[in-house]
Amino acid sequence: MISTVYSASTHGISASVITVETHIESQIPGIVVVGLPDNAVKESRERISAAIKNSDFAFPLRRIVINLAPADIRKEGSAFDLPLAMGILHASGALSDAQVEGTIFLGELALDGTLRPVHGALSIALETRRRGFRRIILPAANAREAAMVQDIDVYPCTSLREAVACIEGTHPNSRPFRVDVKQVFREQQGFAAMDFSDVKGQEHVKRALEVAAAGGHNIILIGPPGSGKTMLAKRIPTILPPLSFEEALETTKIHSVSGLLPPGAAIVATRPFRAPHHTISDAALVGGGIGYARPGEISLSHNGVLFLDELPEYARNVLEVLRQPLEEGAVTISRSRSTVEYPAAFMLVAAMNPCPCGNSGNPAQRCSCTEPEVQKYMSRISGPLLDRIDIHIECPQVKYQELTSDRRGEPSQRIRKRVISARARQQERFRSRPDLHCNAMMSSRDITRFCSVDGGCKDLLRSASQNLGLSARAYDRILKVARTIADLADSVRISTEHISEAIQYRDLDRRM
């Protein structure tokens, strides 16, 4: 008898439905799995055999051939344990066709038949709905995540016995698992523990960060140790607009396939903030791995912030892999067996000292670095990478009077309101371009269309280009930043005042 049940596997952040065909022959007992399985799937033979026997089901002592179709897609991970076990039970006559019809099975089995959580449940639930399957049976720890997809029935189970009872209709709690999607999304958005009001002084830096958040611009903070660069960077997510539900789903899919979603979690409802150490490899940053390419830090930062502290300390090859994602908002990882594309639309926030000792330009401390040492330190960051960073801002040492003052700074919530208003103007401007979400994403053609300037602005830009030696990319980025500054000022047109402020954020180019 040939049995057919269905499962699914992830490729990147997308999922594919996998057909599990099981054939039982009257030959020497054994299990053969074909259809391009990896080692984890091949090893499942022993887990499945033990789980079926320890769950008090009869295991057929005959030759079992299992085919995972389509055979040209590599099958990876332990999520195929449950569908393989269901296929064997169905082929041996323990389950009927009607019981397994229209169902996606997913889950790793322990030797005693317990179901353990798997990765990528949200992506698989979305594909389940798209392909017209009516229900999905999966580990209880993945239930809230899968239940965020409406219009399918999610059945959480803790064991193989419970999964069989569920499809037979004999389990006491055989109703689908439901959650109030909107309520769960609101609850998990929560409130940030950090706030911009905690930061003393640095008003001009806060202004630059507000402009960066309003337009989705990349920014670099340059200043001596202890000037508050890290403190400011960590508070950027508190002024960014809240995630939309669609953005949250896409972000959750990335964290889910990476195995970073906590057990029982439903959705990533706040913007990610990733701060990898400077010893990170290029593969860990951009994504990769042996055989199957996993998401890197830039993809885990999608719809959020990637913070690189002490930027010159990162290896040169690590920094250079950022160039393509910064331009395209996605990263393509090619391996001998597959090619995977992951989204990587993040806001880059970098911080660095002005010299190796950190005291260059600090009136309170004497710099001990020689000119060649400073030049060598600065040259660790390539010009093309700096060109892709829209805002360069100096972060000086905080004065004693500001540090000891009882006056609190402007709270994040107030800054966030202005940022949200500016983003709303951008969305209205780009209503005919659904692929554009903020000013930083504009192409050269979009800049020509949406960033028109008058004669006075052109004269100012001409002077800046001659004095600063701006590249064509830097010129475009000044216009993007000026457009954001105008949005914050609720101005339809870009004025010389907006251009002037945008140029100030590139003035450090000469120093770099």
C-alpha cells in the first residue's frame, strides 16, 4: 500500500509543501528515505521507529520506502519526523485517507514520542494557507506562532499519540487553537525600557538621529570614548515608527527560520536591534553556513537597526560585504547546492573613535596619536562604504554642566511622533510606488522626481560639491536627507535651509 501525507520545508524565509509517500514491502525489515534528505532526515529513521513503538502503535516489521517529493528540493532538519511517522501509520492501515487528507504535519519526535518544537512554523503556516490546506498539526510550542496566520486550523500537540488522537477526533481538546491576532500583536509591542530623555546634552546628535529615523537613513557617530555614542544608538528603536503587522510577519519569519524565536512566542512585534561584536565573520554578518545558508545579522536586523560599534575594528572584508545590502535592501547567498535571498532592509548605525586613542579633537584630553597612525586608523573604512552612510555626525564629550544638570532631555515618545508624521508624508508621496517606504530607499530617478530644488539650492549644492569633493552618490544622499528634513518641517518644497543642514551632515567627509 502506498500512503501519501503532506509536510513542508523552508527555503530562505519561504516554505514549500513536501509530499511524503510511504510504501511498505514484504521484504527484510528496514527504512529507506529518498528524495534528497540531509543527515538529520536520514537519522530520523531510528527516532521514528522508537517513537512509534513507545507510543503503543504497531510498527510494521517490513521494508519501508519513503519518498520526499519533489525530489530536487533538499530536505533539511528534524521537522519531518512527525509526517514520516504519520505516513508509516497510514500505510500500515492504522489511519484512514480521510483522517490525513488536507493536513500538513510538522514536528520533531523524541524517542518516547514527545513532540519537540521546530523552526520556520510561521513561514510553513503561510504556505499552508496559500496552498489551500485546511489544517496544520504541529508541536504545541509552535502553536502561537502558526496561529498568527488566519483562515487555517492549527492543532497543537505534545506527542505522537496526541497527534493521532487529534486527527481521529478522540482527543478531549480536538478544537483548533485560536488567538486574537490583533490583541497579541498589541501586547507584544510593549514599551521600551530606554528613553532619549536619559541622555544628557548632545542635542545636535539627537537631531541628526531624528532625521535618520524619519527618513530611514544610515548614520555614523564619531567621537571620543564616553561621549554617549552607544547610549544614543541603543535608543534609536524607541523613536522609529512601530512595526506594521505585515512588517512584523516578515521579521518573525526570519527569526523563526533562524531558531531565534523563543518557545511559545507568537510574533516579533518590535523593531530588531542587533549589535554584533567586531570579531564577527563575514559569513555570520551577511549569512551563510556549510551546505544551507542561514540568515546573518544583516537579515536579523531587517526592519530594524544594525549597530556596529568601534567600526574600524571590524575586519575589512566583513565591512565590504555590507555594500550590496545597503544599496539593494536584500542579500543573495549562493552556495554550490542552492541560492537563497534574504531581506536586509535595515538602518545602519555605526560608531567610531576619531583616532586610535580616541582623543583627537577633544580639548580636555591630549591626543597621543601621530598623523600616520590616525590616517591608518581612518583608512580601515573604505570610501565606498562611507559613501553609503547618509549622515556623518560628530559626537563630542559631554560638558560637566550638562552631565550634572537635573534637566531631562526630550522624551522618545515626543520625537517618535514627529518621525511618524514625517514617515506619513513620505507614504503619501510614494503612494504610487508601493516598493518605497522611506526617503532613504529612493533611486536616482526618484530623487529627480521627488527632490526638485530651486536656483538657490542648486548654487549651495554646487559650492558644497566643489569644496567637499562629493561623489555622485554623496550628492544624491544630501538631497535625500534634505527631503527628510523638509518632511520634518512639514514643508512641501526643499529650501536652502534644508540643504544647508543636510550638507552639515556630510562635512566630516573631509576629515574621513
